[in-house]
Amino acid sequence: MKVIEIWRYPVKTMAGEKLQRVAVGSRGIEGDRVVHVEDASGQVITSRSHPRFLGHRGSLDTHGEVMVDGLPWSSPEVAATVADIGGSGAKLVHCEGAERFDALPLLVATDGAIAAFGYDHRRLRPNIVIGGVEGMAEREWPGGYLRIGKVLIGVHELCLRCVMTSYDPDTLVQDKAITRSIYQRFAGKLALNCFVIEGGEIAVDDAVNWYSQAQ
């Protein structure tokens, strides 16, 4: 098995960026979901209720600054876009605490499960995609561990999917039948919620090994 894709989402709920190499720490991929959207009352809002956010892309520039569609996340232009989508008073907020994640810091998907899913895997919003996995083998991985070079990842559980999987990542057209199919065919769960035990750097083509006990 090997790493075939790495994804980072600097702005939670927006589209992310595909990487070749990245540092991984105790809170997942460096720079992942460090900015989120809050409404006027301070509540976090996402594309579950405001899917237009998926049409905008977060990234990091060469200095590690968060960008939205190529503009600094704190720029007036980006602020106007966020308010237009999220409503009056909606704004971007920087946060690097563990609370920025819905579940755990890493979402790992496998090519076997993606093939069984049968749709664009970007709908699943993975951080790491592992290739060379036979069929639905990922469903046997919870409770085990993934070793990628110096990085040791704990596999906690299968990820319960939400309505965001129903939106095409390019056109934003919704097809609720896709989300329903995940519940009908996979009991609502696809890909893996994971946590980092030992950090380091990972890159595309790095070998991946799964163990039932930490190695």
C-alpha cells in the first residue's frame, strides 16, 4: 500500500488543496482547518447549511498564510464573500485548537472503498488517500494502526457521512441519492476517522503499512 493523495483544507468547509508532501503533527496535517466560518452569533457554520462555501478554495501561500481563492483570508474581498454566503455578520475566524475538528484530526480514505463508492472521492473530503487496498478492507482497520515512514496513525472508527457528500465538488449541484446510497450500501459510514500518535512528514508514494497493534 502507498499514499496516493494528500489533501489539506486550510478553511474548514471550503474546497482544499492537493499536496505532494506535508508535515503531520498531533493535530493532523499542518495548516488543516485553521480558519472556520462563524455567524453573527458566534456559531460555527459549514457547507451542510451553506453549500456555496464549497465553491471557494482555501490554501496556504509560501509563508504559511491562509488564502481564499488566492486572496488573504483577512482581506475585505473575502470578508464580503463570506458575509454574502453566511449572512450579515458572518466572518472567518482563526483557530488552531483541537475543537476545530468535527471528529478527529485526520480522515483517511482508501482506493478500494472509493471504487466501491463509485463517485468523485472529493465528496468524502479525505486528508490522506491510500492506494493498493483491496475492496472494503478499511472496514477492518478500526482499532489498528497505520505506519507511514516515521508517522504513526491510530485508526479510531469509520466515519459517519453527512449531507455534504451529496454536493458535486465542481458544480455544487446536489444529488441526495448519493448520500442515501452511502447509508443503504455502507451503513452510512465511509473512510476512517484517525488520530496521530507519532508525527513527521509524509509524501505521495510513501509506503503504508497497517498493523493490528502499534509498531
